[in-house]
Amino acid sequence: MALLTADFAMCKSSDAGSPASERGLSHASLGLALAHDCGPPYTPRPRAQQHWEHSCCSISKLERALANPDITAIEADIMVATEEQAQLLRKLGDRPGSLPIMAHPSPFSAAVPDTDLSFLEFLERCVSDGTRHLKLDFKQLAAVEPCLELLSERWAQLHANGQAVWLNADILPGPNRRFAPAVPSHAFIPLCRRLCPHAVLSLGWSVGPIGPEQVYTEADIAEMLKVRKSLPKERLPILSPSVILDRDGTHPRHLMAI
């Protein structure tokens, strides 16, 4: 049975001062997680309460997270290296081809940030550690397939470790970003289902940090439900109650339970 749940469960975060925590849930990640509650090779879903390290996109930050016994889950962002970045990282042992790296884009620039951490090294260190769940946030479509290929090669070890993996992307336009997302649903979901069918899908809306819109709309919900209904009927998910809050994060504007 597949379960579609709201992806904003109460979680402890090591980034207590992050913009999302300051804003409450009005512009938090209201993604939808498609989790498979099946036997092997499906890894059992971890408990909702996790202590997260967010945007773990450098060697130093990853090392701190892996050295901290309180961290139970790691979230990191993925882009594609520029040719200059790729040449440097390949000298350090990365494979040829499109090179995914751990980097978070600026909302005000299309440039790929500098990084010293490739996805391959990130994955190998996390699998070797074997104790932290992973949430991979894809920022560019070109990064998805090479990452999933590497992930699928190590799935048996991840499963043996009991490490859950969320595959996250903002697949639909949302508040203050009403244009085609960088990782569209029609490309992201088929790749995930083909290469890593046992991972958790965490689907969200692309949002802008500045603009007139402060809440999600009925149309936003309707579009996400279209995505849900497009999934094969044998894995038809169930949507748990989802609440969209006003800007101050206190008053529910929409309550939806299906």
C-alpha cells in the first residue's frame, strides 16, 4: 500500500534560525511524500521526529553532521557542476559524464555555487556511515538521472543499513514563482520510478522568496492532486489531512482530507 502524507511533520532542525522556521508554515515545504509501506526492498519509514541537518552541501558541513550523534537525517541540495568544477572534482576521483554536485542555488542568480562536494562523495560517505536517513533535493533536471543511477547501485546497502531516502523536487509552480519549474513532474517522477522505485517521493511547489502571494491556492492543490491521480492505480496513494496556513502560520485557510 502506498501512503501520501504531508511532508511537513514536526521535526527538530539543527538550523533553528532558518528562514522556513522563522516564517512558520506559510512558505514552508508543503511537499507530498509518497512512501511505500511494503516488505523488502522497501525500507521501513522512519519515525516522524527527526533531528535534521539541512543544506549539507560541503565536505565540512557533512563531516560535522556525521560526527554529531544527535543528527538522524541529512538534507542536501543537488545541481550539475560547471565544466570547471567538474574537471576539478574528476581529478579527485569522480566518474566522467554529467557530474552532480551538492550545491544550493541562490534565488537571485542562476550561477552554480562553488562547492567541494560531489554527489558521489556525499553518497559514499553517508552509506559508509550507515546511520542517517537522506533527503535529496534536486534543483536541476540534469542532475536527477546521474544521481539516481548512483543511488540505485547502492540501494541494497542503504536498505541493509535501514537508511530511508526521500527524493525531493519542486515539480509545480507555486506562490511568487508562476512559471515552469526547473524539475517538472512529467520528467522527475518517471525517472524516480524507473531507477529508484523503492525511494520516497517528496513532491512540492516551487516558490519565490519575494512577491505578493503569501499562501497556496485551491488551484495549487488541484494541480498536485492531478499528479497524485496520475500514479498507477495499483499504488494509488491516500492523502492525509493537509493544512495551508495564513502568513502568520496560525490560522488554517484550507483543510483538505481525501
